[in-house]
Amino acid sequence: MLTDKKIIALAKATLKLESDAVAGLSDQLNKDFIAVVQLIHASKGRLVVSGIGKSAIIANKMVATFNSTGTAAIFLHAADAIHGDLGMIQRNDVVILISNSGNTPEIKVLAPLIRSGKNPLVAMVGVLDSFLAKQADYVLSTKVKKEACPHNLAPTSSTTAQLALGDALAVCLLEMKGFTAQDFARYHPGGALGKRLYLKVEDLWSGNAQPSVGPEAPLTEVILEISSKRLGATAVVQKNKLLGIITDGDLRRMMQNKPRFDLLKAKDIMSKSPKTVDRETMAVEALTVMKEHNITQLVVTDGPKYLGFVHLHDLLREGIV
């Protein structure tokens, strides 16, 4: 049984070995890395990333990163490739084979087949005199001094190095492509970050009720409108033009300050300069306005025309807050 102190010591040693492995990659970057970035950027085909075992898992993650940052990529398992899936590789594709040893049986079969198809072959490899390294057109070194595994056997530092080098490729490529935050949002429409970049107020308010009363509406009608629509406020409108807003807070303050309120009308208690937001405004900008003024809803307008309300709950529901 390991003591608490030993557990922490082993964890720290693992993190140190893996961080050293990633840091060591900087000194291994060379002209081949530059050439590979330029090759992929200029390619008219896709990027095919392949490996076996733990390297295949890293290859899958790399493909996900490339696709999400504007570089079209597919994953090809090395074992499947030599059993029928080699046809996935098309004429203009660039192929990256990932292998720490560069000498596994599947890699030894696959590498010559890729070369025979005249596809550019990039080796991401830890052993620089391996079979794979000698077969490749370009070699990206992921050589590490030691695996984090106490027995120096389980792929740990080496797979971390592969992952980091894949990220370095992806970042260089997205910069070369001029990939923007808006591009990222287009590829990640379901994520919170993507929604912050593309979601507009008009995407939110239309699902809400549209509480409104006329300026001459009695207080009972105002209260019923606010209660029934459940947005904590109602607009005061005339011929669909916004005149003001009444919130439930306005009602509470009015009841505290007015000895007689049975004869009051909407126009008597409304705020005449409510905070509004245009339907085309980005949702994240609406959130900023709410935070600045410590309010939970905004009136949505189209010029002078009243459309409805956008509420803080709408932003919470979409994960923008």
C-alpha cells in the first residue's frame, strides 16, 4: 500500500517527466517541421493521420483538432488500413503515420504501401533510425528521454509528446489559414464559446411571451400582464411603439410610496427610458448590458417598434453566462 506522501511524489514525478518531454520537443523542431506545415497548407487533399495502439488514440485526437481548426483531416487505423481501408487515402492526401518505435509490424507493412501510392508520408516517430523514419519523406521527432512509467514501458511521455506536437502543427496551420474566432464558432455551433460568437438576441426573444399594456391600462391589468407572462416586466406600448416599461420592482416600490394607487394607470408608473437592445445585437452584448445595469431583462426593439423581451434566463439556458 502506498502512503499518501508516496502517491503525491509519484504524481509529481510523472508530471515532471511528461512536461520535460514536451519541453524537449522545442529543440527537435527543424526544417522538416516547417516543410510539413507548408505541405499540408498547400495540399488540395485531406490530412490522413494513422497509428496503432496508443498512437492511434493520439491520431484520433489530432484529427479532431485539425478539423475543428480548419484543416480537413481523417483518421485511419493502421491495422484496418492493411486489411481493406487503404482505399480511404486519395491521390492528393498527405499522410502522417504516428509510432513511437517506428518498427511495429503494421507500420512496416503500411509505410511502403503509402509510398507506392505516391502520397507524401510524414513520420511522427520517437526512434529516428527506425523503419518508419527511413521510409518517410519528412520526419517529425517525438523522441523522449524516458517514459513516465516506472518501468519505462507504458506509453506516457511519448504519447504526451505526440499530442503536443500535433497541437503545434494545428496551431501553425490555423494561423497560416487566417482562421478566426468566427470560423471557430462556425465549426463549434453547439458549444458555449461558439454561441457567444454567433448567437443573436433575435435567436432568443422570439420564444418568450410579449407582455404589453397600453398607457391608459389600470394597475390591475398591469399586474395581471406581468404575472401571466412571467418575465417580471411588461412593456407599455401605443400602436406598437415602445413608450416605457414597468417591472415587478416598480410595482413594489409604488405600493410602498403611494398611499393611493387604485386610480393609477400604466403611464403614471412606467420608466420612460428603459434599457433596450436591437434584435440584431449579439447575445453576449446583451449580457454585458444586463451586468452593467444590474438588470435581468432587456426590451427587444426593431427601431421604435416593440418586439418583446430577452431575459437573463435565456442566456443562462444557452450557456452564455
